[in-house]
Amino acid sequence: MIASKTERRKREQTVQATDLCRQKLLGYSESFRELARSFGGSLPINGESFSVNGDSPCMNGGSRSMDRQSLLEERKNWENRKVLCDNLSEMAEIMDRVAREEITYEPMEAQKEHLISRALREEALCAEHLCYVPCENGRTAIGMTLSTVRRGGCPAEEVADILSVLLHTQFQVSAVSPYLVEQKKHSFLFMEQAKYIVLSGFARAIRENEQVSGDNYAFLESEKGKKTILLSDGTGSGEKANEDSGNVLDLMEKMLEAGYTGTAAVNLINSALYAKDEDSNHPTLDICDLDLHLGKCRFLKVGGAASFLKRGKRVEEIQVGNLPLGIFQHIQVQEIPKTLQNGDYLIMMTDGVLDAFGEEGGDEILQEIIAEITEQNPGEIAEILLQTAIHRSEGRIYDDMTIVVAGIWENSCIT
């Protein structure tokens, strides 16, 4: 069938709009890179040489002394510019990735499209433009435009259930799709359910004589089957520590949603805290990225207490010997990958828990206790560990304690 002149014109306009957006993004990207270069460079001291070791920096071979305060201010300005430079460079990279990203789709077979459209029509749902959308790791999603005449709309999960029955594969609504099918047309993406599911639980205790905890945690979902657990312990305790760790998690969440990689986001936050030069603001940061399709995870730890992977009675300690955020201008963020199995538990905690078991050999004692736990509910596991830690410190709570537990199960094992 030959497309009409109107259809060809619409198709051409769409292609032109896409190209225009791509060119704009690439142009913005280059502008950000140019700005980054203008903020970059080595530490300048107005063309003067100086000694960083002595108390009196010198100029022109030591002929006269330079004001030390001026030197420190110059260095501070340079550190702030370095933060801007890193941020602008990362933003340019994100724009490049988006501009070059190609979303492909394959038309759905006519018979299958008719089957799905008819089943949805019986539920007062109108489906158009049905197609397959290839995803990473060889998975396939189903895309379509949906609308309904129902008052109040229809939960998109109902559509996922219908697709699951018709196609004999478990589907779920993508995290980027709307929650409701409404009278106005919207695009939806339905993904195959991940191989694994995760259930989480937590337990926490506030340091005695304090009103709020200096620890904060968060669970993020970028798309179905991709989850991130964040845990931060602020320096000290109380409201200031709570604010500091909360700010770190807020920044991490916003950066990850904007497209920053975990490592890039950590480095930028570290640089920003270092440039602020606050002695009392050095939060820790634990990150665990979960891929429930592949059954894998990776840890990024910056100054946090040990984490643990429990597999039956076998317990593996996950630890990296680095310092909290903001102490050094540059940090090495080491990624620790792990492969997950049905029935695994990931246990993350702040150092108040570990300290309760003693400075010498406390982690080994804790490993033995974790190995003997037989409860399966993540919340109960977290509570058992918390109460054990409080008991070990004779009922005293000398520091904030937070425990986050994530249990991993295969979808096929859940009834």
C-alpha cells in the first residue's frame, strides 16, 4: 500500500524534528564542554611560583613573601571551579548519550495485534501502534498507545495482566509509563517480568539523648527490574548529621535520575563536599545496584561499614578500606560485583551496628550471628540483628544504628 502524500509529509516532519533535537543536544553538549575547559586547568597563582610545604610561600625565588591567606583563597576558588568543570563535563557526556541513543521497534504480527486489540477492546480500551521494542540483555518489550472511555481511567497493570494471559509470558508496566490509562492517548511500555524479585526490610535505633537519626536510606527504581539501595551515615548524630546524610541521598537520587553513572555522581558529590571544607560534614555512602533480570548486583562503598551477602549459612563480608566523602579531593570508587541466587540476602548497615560488636573481631562475630539466622522475612532479620547489637552493648545505644536487608527470590518460586 502506497502511503498518501499527507502521511509521507507527517513522517518527514517527525524525522526532521528528531534530527533537530539531536543537533541541538550535540550543540549544547559542545557548549558545556567548552565551559568545562574554561573552568579547568592547573592551579594558578597569578603566574607566581610558590612552595606548598613551607609556611611562607615565596615569589621570584623567595625575594618576597606571598600572603598565605591569598594563596588559600586562590586554591579554594580553583577547587570550586574544578567541581564545576567535572559537573559540566558529565552533563556533556549525558547529552551525547541521549543524542546518539536510537530507539528501534519492530511491527507486531497482524494476527497477534488483532488478538490483543480485540481483548483490550472488550475491556473498553483502545490500543494502537502495537510493536516490539528490543531491550538490553536480549529482552523484548511491547509498546502501544492506549486510551479508554472508562470514567476514572484504568490501571495499566490490568493491561499487563491481559498481555500475560494472551502471550503466556509475565508482563509488567515499565517504570517510565503512566500509572493510568486515561481518555487521552498515552504511550505505554510493557516489560517482561524480571527473573528475580526483591523484598526489603529495615530496622533502626537512634542514639540515646537524640531526637532524630543521623542515618538515612533510600530505595530507588529506575526501571522495572533495576533497583538501587542507598545508605548514608552522617558525621556525628542528631539533626545536623541527619541533614548531611539526607542531602547526600537527595543529590544521588537526582543525579542518577538525570543519567549520571553511580561513580560519576559519587565523585561530584565528594568534590562538592571537599570544596565546602567543613570539618563536621563527611558522610559515608553505601550503594547497591540490583539487576533483577540478570541476577547481579554491584556495591559502591565510600567510608561505610561492612556489608554482607548471606547465602544459607555462608556469609561473605563486603568491605572497602576508604574514607568518607569530602576528606580528599579525589577518591577511588571501587565497584564490587556479585552474582545473586534464589534465597540470597543483602545486608547493609551503619557503623553504629558494627561497633556494638567490638572493634577487634566484631565483623567476624557478626558474620557468625548472620549465618545462624533462619528467619526469611527481611524485616525480621533486620530487627534480630538490631536487637542483638543493642544487647551486645548492654542496652546502650552509643551511636545511630540502621540495618537494611534485601531478600532475593526467583519469580518462579513465589506463589
